[in-house]
Amino acid sequence: MSYLDDPRVLFAAERTLLAWQRTAIALMGFGFVVERFGLFLRMVSNQPLSPSQRGFSLWLGVSLLVIAAGVSVVSALQFGTVLRNLGEKEIPRGYWTSLGVWLNFLLAVVALALAVHFVTSS
């Protein structure tokens, strides 16, 4: 990929992975808020929400959670591809390159677990 033999290439790729990680976390948070917004509306109005109103916030929130999981997994796989193409001089000795990847997979699992929980508890 790169012929610079410079560790800054790895660090730039890792910053990109972390940016996508933050994006996935933001999508997860927004999906959680959107899904729970239906419950908030029910509490404020003191009336039960219609199934269509509850279904909209549920499925929009679950969709955002699934998108967050997808972003997490795709960015981890993309970073893995970049890592495989780097030379040995571009990766500092003893540097944990897999930590960010595993954290992204963990985020994907949490996002999917939340989505399953919301769907099964509704």
C-alpha cells in the first residue's frame, strides 16, 4: 500500500478507525434515544401510543442500531485490510494493532444486543 516505511501511515489509518468508531457510538446513542422517545411521549401525554406511533420509533431506533453495528464491523474489516498491506517498518514493535478492531466488534455486538432487546421487549 505505502512505500514510505513511516509509522505515521499506521497512525493515520488508526485515527480513521477511531473516527468511524465514534460515528458508530453516536449512531448507537441516537438509535437508543429514538427508540425510547416513544416511551417518553406516552409518559408525557398520559395516553397510550397507537401501535403505528410506537412502531415507528421502535423500528427507526432499531434501524439506527443495526446501521451502527454495520459501520463498526465494516470499519474494523477495512482497517484490517490496511494493516495487512503495511510493511514491517510501518508498524512499531509491540504496538497493539488489534485493540481497536476488537473494540469495534464489541460495539457491534452491543448494538445488535440492544436492537434484539428492543424488538423482543416491545
